[in-house]
Amino acid sequence: LLADNIIKGKMKADDPIAKYLPSSVHVPVYAGGGGPITLGNLSDHTSGLPRMPTNFAPADPANPFADYTVERMYEFLSSYALTRAVGSEFEYSNLAVGLLGQIEALAAGKSYEDILVQVITDPLKMEETGITLSDKMKSNLARGYSMGEEVENWDLASMQGAGAIRSSVHDMLIYLSANMGLTKTPLKDAMILAHTPRHDKAGGSLTGLGWFTEKEKQGDIIWHNGATGGYMSFAGFNTKTGKGVVVLT
């Protein structure tokens, strides 16, 4: 979504996030100097924000994100002191990507799910992908398990950008095919931009806008993975061989 807005000239990767947030939110600046947190920093995990906010205290551990409101996110952001210069180090941050999703929704004046559908899932005809479960998605839902016990699905509330999307292998293969250029799509340029490495600070992996790249003899492997309660996922593809893989468990 960020890359698409950049391609359309609506945003820049170097835009300070303060430009898109309410004036009441104080965006932290490193006391030792350096630039402000930008949209690109949120997406490539160099914002200086921690993996999770310290005021994350779920009332229901079985659905931990459900009560983490936008207000609590803004409260944390306004009170946090950066421990290093923005852009200096990689630290994977669910908070940063959740915040980015919130910013994309604010800029569009729509919900995160609405722009997801408008920009990505409708054009690509991904009918089994969304945040709200349709009747068909409910009937096809694989239950999540942890330590052998069935667990609840998570609701990510203010952190939707960090992992609220439900999908299927079928739809994720459509998404990979578009990312690999095998399917013609108006998102082609945005997808290429999202893959493009911005830094190599992630322990050998190159990091773009969300995607990671591994340089291999058999061709670059572009990938991402993730987990929520009861579920783990991986999607990746090889730019040289034209092969892609989706694993959901």
C-alpha cells in the first residue's frame, strides 16, 4: 500500500510520519541527533521503535491485540524515547508496521481493510483474502493450535498492518504470481518498488518495503514470514527460476 502510494505520487518514503498523524501525537526524535522517523523507516524496520509497545497489557491473553486501541498506540508513541538514531539499526517492529497501516488508512480516509480490498484484493481477484471473515472464509477456516490445544483467532484492532489479514494458499499464490510478474497487474511498479532493497542491516538479509531478499547463486529469494496465535506462514519466490512457495500451517 505504501509503495503504491509512492508510485502514484501521493506519498514519499522519506516523508516524516508526523505529517500524517494527528497534531496531538508527539513523534519521538532521538536526543543524540539525526532525522525524523519516516514512512520508509517504519516499513524497513529502522525506525528505532521497539518490536512491541511497553504499554501492551492484554486483558485477554488468548486474543492479545483485541484491546490495544489507537489511543494506546498514540499514547506510547508520544511517551517513548528513542535509544538510537533513526535509520541506524534494524529491529523488526510489529508496532512500526501496525502504525504504518494506521497511517495508510488515515491518509486514505478509509479503514485499513477498505484500502486493502480497493488497492490489492479486488484488482487481483483475491476473493479468499481479507480481515473480516466472509461466510466462505469461515467455512474454510483451519483452526489454529498451540501446544496441541485449539486457540482463538486474533483480532489486531489498531495493529492490523502487522498481521490481521486472513487468506488462503490459493489467494497467496495469486499474490506471488503478481509479485513475480507472471500475472499482469496495475500493481507491478509498486511491487517492484516494495522488493527493492533499502539497506543490508538485517543480519545479511536485504530489506525493502516489507520484503526481505537473500542473495543466492540460484537467484535472489524474496520472502516474508510471520505468526499469530496458532498459525505460522511463509511466502517467497526466486526471481531467476520463476518459482514461488507459500506455506501456511
